[in-house]
Amino acid sequence: MSHRKLILLVFLTVVAFVLSVTAQADPLSQPGSFRPGWRSITVTRANNTTFTARLYYPATASGQNAPYDAAGAPYPAITFGHGFFQAVSSYQSTLEHLATHGYFVIASDSESGLFPSHQNFADDIKRCLTYLEQENANSASTLFAQVVTSKFGASGHSMGGGASILATAQDSRIKALANLAAAETNPSATAVMPAINVPVNLLSGSADTIVPVASNGQLMYNGGNTPKILPVIQGGWHCGFQDANGFGCDTGTITRGQQLAETRRMLTAFFNLYLKSDETAAKKVWGSELENTLVQAQRNSGIEISPQTQNVNAPVGVPTTFSVTITNRGSAAASYSVFVEQRRWIVITSPQQSAVLNPDQSAIITFRVRRLWKNSSLLNGHVVSIRSNTDNLTRSYANVTLR
């Protein structure tokens, strides 16, 4: 091999490596286009008592009391609950991360002592949303007309995760729930899961010894309605969702940086889909882009597609048909729209929208395709996507390969 060819080979190898590393770093795990600002606020309860909270927001500079950036307003908002005996500041990096992606995040400091009331904490988590509504309607406030008040999200870690479940079950203003290692509470967060009728994402860690998945997240998932997700970070631990370990923390088998990167990726994708109606995030929530070597997930979108994968014999120039069966696995009647993504040939779908299906009722969707010439096996894959017409966001996917 000549010296020039050797240099070229080394260069191409380095480029391929760099591209592979870059591909592994999902943009949603990285900071967004805004800088993160935050400030302390005082929230007044209905009985005129008060509590403090932190408000994180898109800013033009980073840090406490940084100038607010209204360039992308109005922004959706998320209310967040801290863990038992934990300060809001221990979640600083993740809450700031959401702010960089164009969210307000409001996190109550209340119920941080040794004997917290879980219901009172849930009430304060809800009251934070009332604060944002009031500020959004106040012409003298810097938040005047800056908040999307029609779609609030809820989140929290450990005790705060359980309290966020209580809050979501009690408050119809919350349209999406994604929490971190949610713990059982009193009253029971697990018991109220059937009362929640919004998308739920129960992020957990497989090495969590404080709030084990089997006795917490799994039971919450089992009792919940669709759409619901239980992503488990492999090797993730309870305190790995925080910026640093405190007294009594456990340990995991991955680094904190790895766990927080996966956490931020999944939180941002989920809230982008359900609070911003960003359909480009659907595959990161319901499709092949959720799971990786560090994340295994149980999912039930309420839309079952059968078969999930199929190989179809499609000779060149010969019209070919294939079909899938969709079944409503949700708790309410619904209809669905049908799409074929990543297609290389014209595909005719019949019907393009299903009739209204009752729970456990099915419909057959037929596809007709004709390949015009042979192509590489890498170009034969098609993705069938079935989207709920209830929210126009939740999807399920199936893979079809033409041969």
C-alpha cells in the first residue's frame, strides 16, 4: 500500500469514528439554544401562607437572576418536586437543561424537612402552576403572556416523583407526567395511577436500591392507563438522578454523567412531544430511538400493531400487497391515522384513517407497493406508523422489509 493510500485510509477511519461518536450523542442530551437562568420566588397558597420556589427559565446569560430571553416565548412550563430531604439545587443541571430547551421549570422548596406531608407537597406542586397562571395574566409581571398555560407538565424525583403523580391525578391542567425514580407516598401514588389520563413516563434505574423499580415504578406502570412508558437506565441508581450524592445514597454501575445524559435526553424528548407538539420527537419516545445500550423500556402507547416486523416478497415491477392489524389497547374509543415513513417507493394505504375502534377492537390496514428496480438491502426498509387521533401525537411503529 502506498504512503498516500495509507494516509487516506487512516483519515477515513478517523472520520468514521468521529461520525459514530457524534451519532451516539443525542442532541437532546446536550444544552439547547438558550442559556439557563433562575431566580427565587415566593408562592402564595390559597390560605395566604407562602413557600419559596426556584423558577428556571430561558435566559440570555447563565446564572441566578440572569436576563430573561423572550425570543421563543410563550414557553411551556413544568412543575418539579424534589426528593426527600433534598434541596432543589441538587437537580440544578437537569432543570437548567430543560430551560435551555425552552421551558419554564418551577420547583417548590417546601416539605423539605424530616416529616414531610406528601399531600401538602402535591398541593404545592399544583400551586406552582397557579403562580405561573397568575403571573402570565399580570401585565406588570415579566412573565406576562410568556407562559403556555394550556399545557403544563409535571416531574419530580423520588418523594417528589410520587407527589407529582398525586398532583397529576388531582389536577387536569397537567397534560404530561415524566418523573425520576418515583417513590410510593401517603396517600398512595400507586393507587391513584388509574385516575391519570395523560401520557406518563416513569424513568427509573436498574441499580436503584432506595426506590427499587420492582416495588415502585413497575407497580405504578402496571396500574396506569395508556399511553405509558417505563424506561429503565441500566446500571442507573437512585442518587444518579441528582448532581451529587448525599448522606445515605446508593451507587450504580454507570457514571453520573451517563445517567444524567440519558435522563435529559428522555425528559426533553417526552416534553417536546407532549408540551410542544413536536412530532419529530415521536420516535425518541415511541420508536426505535428510545432504547439503546443503556436504556431498556416497557411501553404501551395504547396502539398495538401486528406483526411488529415482517419481510415481504416484492418482485421488481410486480404490484405487491401486505397488511398490518391495529388494535386499540387503550381505555377509550379512538381512531388512528396511518403513515409509511422512510419509504423508497410509492405506497398506497387503505384506509389512511381507521374507523373509531372501541377498546380491544381491531382493524386491518392494507398497503400496496410496486418496486421499479432492485436496490440495496439497506434501502428496502419501511416504517409503518400508526398515530392516535385523540392527541395526534402518540404513535406506535412496525418495520417492513421488501425483498
